[in-house]
Amino acid sequence: MDERRVHILNDAPYAGGPVVYWMSRDQRVRDNWALLYARDLAAVHRAPLVVLFCLATAFVGAREEHYAFMLAGLREVEEDLRSRGIPFFVECGDPIRTAPTFAKRLKAGMVVTDFDPLRIKRRWRESLAAGVCIPVHEVDAHNIVPCRAASAKLEYGAYTLRKKLERLLPGFLVPVPALKKFDSPAAFDLVDWARVYRAAGITGGGVSRLRIKSGPRSALRAMRRFLEKGLGDYSWARNDPSIDGQSGLSPYLHFGQLSAQRLALEVSRSPLRGRDDFLEQLVVRRELSDNYCLYNPHYDSFEGIPAWARKTLDKHRADIREYVYARDDLEFARTHDPLWNAAQAGLLKLGTMHGYLRMYWAKKILEWSASPEEAYETAVVLNDRYELDGRDPNGYAGIAWSIGGAHDRPWAERPVFGMVRYMSFNGCKSKFNIRRYIESIENA
Ligand code: FAD
Ligand code: FO1
């Protein structure tokens, strides 16, 4: 494995003892560089290998159905690990406490974690690295070109990062080796899932509204379906919310049930014409989001947007708003705009929203909120509360682009938006059949 995937969090010496892979962002056994790295270390040191997942309640506003989706996938991970002779543990409580406690209880010799630029995850990792005197290594198993290797700084836009990625991709876009069976120690316990579901606050009653089946096997099936049926039309279909032209793979990518590397490899082998557009989104746009969150401490707030955008939004702060809505009017889709209401109603009903409308959705929140700061917070809160793929760098970068002009350029100046790119109802009307879209949400 390319060493540029590894980031050493503390340089304590390995002095024997089990190797723990603390799984968090990349919740899968196949195509998981962090797991492969931990397995190789355990084999070299002839030490046991175990996998740990720390269940944190109230993760960034996640709701019951998000936990239900994630835990269903983790049950499959447990099966996949068991079939390879690798024990799986789920610890419940604040990972700041449960991760070091677990490592000490197991007398672990080293911990491998996976990469995640989110603030909460960095805190978890850094507190572990400071709390134990064993090596803690982080492996970027989420990005094809590791985020830290792609760039050492905050990138202005897709065009600046794309050049760096194009140079590095040939070396990184390679098949991920299969995980060899691991001769396991004595038999080990199964996870007590009833306890885990209780800790996550899943009553079981809330039958999930989600229309998507969780787990790495379902993720691979959905990928194959998209490669066969969706990729060919992707270039023109992806921006039409009235048809189902996107891949629908973001929840699998968000929870790490599907490897972006495997998806990118399969897509890059395809002769279909949607290939390049899809790779632009999957590789450039997605890695740009991780770059935004890794190198911008205010990635989820108005404070983090580019200076030009803050200045122009400031200048138009006192402009008359034709409509101003309180957060719960927005949350419950009570505005004058039938298209925006349908998008929000769909989000409440289905836990997802078409990518094209997410831009419109966020930009209208800017237009109809009392201030840009309030708009920013509303978009982050609602996106993280309702999107199944929410609580993700893609969301924070998507909102920063829509409301704060991040990774975009100044446009013609206008009220409220200043020079932040505007989107209008009529603009949508010229792009797709709004009536058909609204009906698709009503009938969903
Ligand atoms: P496809 O078009 O099939 O794309 C395939 C994959 O490429 C996606 O799953 C995603 O991983 C990546 N991708 C596509 N578009 C983007 C993009 N603009 N930026 C970064 N990566 C992209 N994406 C999330 O995963 N979670 C979010 O919470 C989220 N919130 C967003 C909020 C706003 C305001 C905006 C403008 C965009 C947001 N996005 C978010 C990005 C994008 O809209 C979704 O990734 C996409 O719609 C998911 O559907 P899909 O997998 O069918 O996309
Ligand atoms: N990661 C964890 O390690 N432990 C959790 O309990 C956890 C809960 C969770 C709930 C909803 C959600 O969308 C993500 C969640 N994650 C959790 C993080 C997730 O695995 C991703 O790493 C980040 O959200 C994206 O970077």
C-alpha cells in the first residue's frame, strides 16, 4: 500500500499486543485500505487483529433512521469479519472515552484508524493518540488520492485541485487487494446488537422511511445497477430532478459501505459516455469537499466562506428580502415556492434530495432568511438532520458553494446575493419539467 495513505498520529513504539483497527468512516471489509494496513501489521508482528466500532449517540444531529441504516450495515460487517476470523467489537458511549478504554482493556499494541476531516472525528483521534502510549496511525481509506497527499492546503476550486489529482491518480487508482483470511485467536463473542440498538435509541418502531437497503452487499448491487442502467445517460440525466438520473450511491459512500475507489475503477473501465462526468463528481468534487473540511476549521459556518463572498453578502445584508421565513417554516416546507416546498417535503419524506435541487434549496434559504449567517446555519442544521448522506464533507462543501461562493467565482451583483451565484425558479423551469418533479414527490 502506498505509504502516502498513512498519517502517523503519535510515534509511540510498538511493543507487542493486538492490533486494533478502529473503524469509523469506512464501514466495510472489502476494498478497505485501513483494514488491510492493520491486517498486514498484525501478520508482521504475529499479533491478533481486532476491529472496533465506537457508537457515538447524537452524532451531529443524526436521526433514528440514520443509525438504523448504519447499524444494519455494521451487522453485515461483523459477518464479513467473522468469516475471515477477525473479531468485531462495538463500544457504546463517547469515543473520547470508549476508544482509549477499549485499547487499554485489550492491552492493544497499536491502533489504526481511518481518515475523516470532520472536527468531531479529529477530536476523537487526537484524544486517543494523546491518551495511549501505543502507536496510532490514520489511513485514508475514503479517498482515491489520499486527502493529505492531494494537497497540503485549502484549494480555491475544482480547477486547482483537478490538476493535482490528475497527476497523482494513475498511481492511486489501482485495484485494492483482497483481504486474506486471518488465523484468528480463540473463539470470540458476537456483538450484543440489542444493547447497541438501545444505546443508539432505536425503538424499532420507527419503520424506516428510507427507500434504500443498507449494507456493503446492497451497495455493490446498487453500483452494478447504476453501471448497467444509469451511467450511459448520466451526463444529461443527472441535472434533471424529474427523472432518476443520478446514481443514488451517496449514502453508501457516506457510510463507507462502498469504496469510491472500487466505484471509480469500475466506471473508468466503462465505455459509456457518462463516465467522465461521473468521475468528475466522484473524484474531483468529492475530494474537494474533504480538502475543504480538512483545511478550513470553519467548514460548517458562514465564517469559513471566501473573503470576497463574505464582503459581498455583508454589503447586501440590509437589502429588502421579498420573503423572510423562520426556520420551522422552511423545515416544514411552508413557503410560497411550490418547487422549493416539494424539494423540502421530499427531504422530510424520503431522507434525500436530488443534487440539482440541493443547490436551489440552499440558495433560496439564503434569499429568504433574515441574514446570511442564519441562512447558513439553517442549511447546515436541516441538511444534517434529514439527509441520509448528511453529516458529510460533501454537505458542508455543497452549502459553502451554494451560500458562500466557495469553489465558485463572483457573478453579476444583485440584491441579497451580492455576487454569489443566483438560481431562480424560472431558471429551473427552463431546465426541467417542474410539474413532473412535484408530482414525483407527491406520489413517492
Ligand atoms: P451522483 O451524481 O450519482 O454522484 C456520485 C457521487 O459523487 C456522489 O454520491 C458523491 O459522493 C459525489 N458527488 C456528486 N456531486 C457532488 C458534489 N456536488 N460535491 C461533492 N461530491 C459530489 N452530498 C453528500 O454526500 N452529502 C450531503 O449531505 C450533501 N449535501 C449537499 C448540500 C448542498 C447544498 C449541495 C449543493 C450538494 C450536497 N451534496 C451532498 C453533494 C451532491 O448533491 C450529492 O452528493 C449527490 O446529489 C448525491 O446523489 P448521488 O450519489 O446520486 O450523486
Ligand atoms: N461514526 C462513528 O465512528 N461512530 C458513530 O456512532 C457514527 C454515527 C453516525 C451517525 C450518522 C452518520 O451520518 C454518520 C455517523 N458516523 C459515525 C460517521 C460516519 O461514519 C462518517 O464518518 C462521517 O459522518 C462522514 O465523514
